[in-house]
Amino acid sequence: MAPMGVRREVLAVGALCGAWYALSSASNVVGKLALTEFPFPMTVAMVQLLSTAALSAPALAACGVRAPPPSLRETRALLPLAFAKFLTTLCSQVSIWKVPVSYAHTVKATTPLWTAGLAWALWRESVSRGVGLALLLIAAGVAVASATELHFDALGLGAALSAAALLSLQHLYSKRAMRDTGVHHLRLLQRLSQLALLMFLPLWLWHDGAALLALVARGAGGAGARVAALVGADGALAWLQAVAAFSVLSRVSPLTYAVASAAKRAVVVAASLLLLRNPAPPLNVAGMALAALGVLVYNRAKYLDRAAPDAAKRPLLPV
């Protein structure tokens, strides 16, 4: 029988995963509704970053999480990760703006493909036969889903693929940043959001500023209040799901996090199909299922690779 401490930790991780899945599903559904009426994905991305930076401060204070002001060295080390965080957030918003949430998350299931490619490019790490088979299943599933997608959009597909690639980089380096800097995982989330917000504030003002001022000048009445409420709710939900995700990542290995993330995508797809009632032909659903199966086979193959007797002698992908 497992010790009490281990069982308590398993229950805590399970509860965090449940909260993460529910909050991520709600954030995606609300975000889709907001972007349908308010087609400004960069503004929605900036609101999410602002919400995370602003809401984290009182939450961290309430939890008694303290940390010294970030040093120049730490800030410099976090800049690339903050850059990736902003681009991931923006690409995710563009993808759910242009294509159904279910399809966007099916495409994001290619994250292991990007992980394998990036790990090979950065560290020349190869994959085993089982992992290679799983990657082929994922690619086939996304191809089938793309071929039968009723609302196919090149920009939406490109944004979802870009988000998957950037998520891979974040998975690879977020855990390393926690270890190397020693910063609390929620403080890291806050600092990354602050840096990303500051880096891209001028770009947002240039790109969306004039259009938003024109909208405010024209006035939108009740519709404007509804859009503001949706965008504000999306920002709060994005913060809460990011807190849950970083909390899970801080407690488990990158491999376990990858398994949890794969399960989350299936929950988000199911929730979006149920709540948004997007039409999905049988082949589209089959492609989504095949991609999800590929992710599960990938994670199983990674587990077997790490359990192999010669695992310590050969390089393996970090997630």
C-alpha cells in the first residue's frame, strides 16, 4: 500500500488536473464566443497576459509566496520563454478564432511531433521505433481531420501548428527554468506574463489601438458590454487554467505532464463539440480520435523507453 504522503500527492495532482481540464475547456469556449463577436485575437491575447500579471500578485500574496525582485541575469534568461509565451497565446487565439476549437486542439496534438523535431535539432536526440510509430499516427490523424474539416482555414491551421511548436518549446524550457532559477512556479508564471506584456505592448498599440479607439468612439451599447464581459471572463479563466497547469508541471515530470496534457485536449474537444455544437462529420471525428490515440501511444512508448535497462545509456526526448 502506498504511503499516506504519496497518496495525498496523487490526489492533489488528480484534483489539479480536473481543475485544469475544466478551466481550459471553459476558457476555450468563452474565448471562441468572444472572438466570434470581437475579432481582435491580439487584444484577447494581451488581456490574458494582463489578467495573469495582475491577478497573480494578490493571489501570491494571499498564499504567502515571496521572492526577491528579479535580477538582470534572471530576466535575461526568461526573455526567450516570455517571447514564446506571448506567441503561443497569440497563435492559440488566432487558431480558435479561425477554426472550431475541436479542430484547433486536434492540430495541437502534434506537440509531440514538434518536440521530437526540436529535440533532434537542438540536442541531436533520436526516437525509438515505438515513438516513431506514434508520431506517424498523430500525423495521420491530423491529416484526416484536416482533409474533412468543414471550416478549413489556412491561417487557422498555421496558427494551431505554430502554437503546438511553441508549446513544445515551453514544455522543454519551463521545467528547466524552475530548476535553474529556483523561482516558485506561480511567480514564474507571473514574471513571464509581465515580460511578455511589456515586450509586445507597443506592437499591440500599433496593430489594434486605432481600431479599438474607433470602436469606442462609435459606441456599441449592450453589445459592447457583452463583449467586454466575455473578454474579461476569458482573461480570468486563462489565468486560472495557467495556474492549474503550472501547478501540475511543478509537481510531476515532463513526461507525466505530457500525458495529462494529451488527456486535457480530449476533454476540451469533447466540451467544445457539446457546448458549441460544431458540425463534425464521421471522418473528422475519426481523425481526431486517431490523433488522440497517437498521443497516448507516444506517451506509452516514452514510458517504456525510460523503463528499458539501457535507458541511461541513450538520449531520450525530455517529454
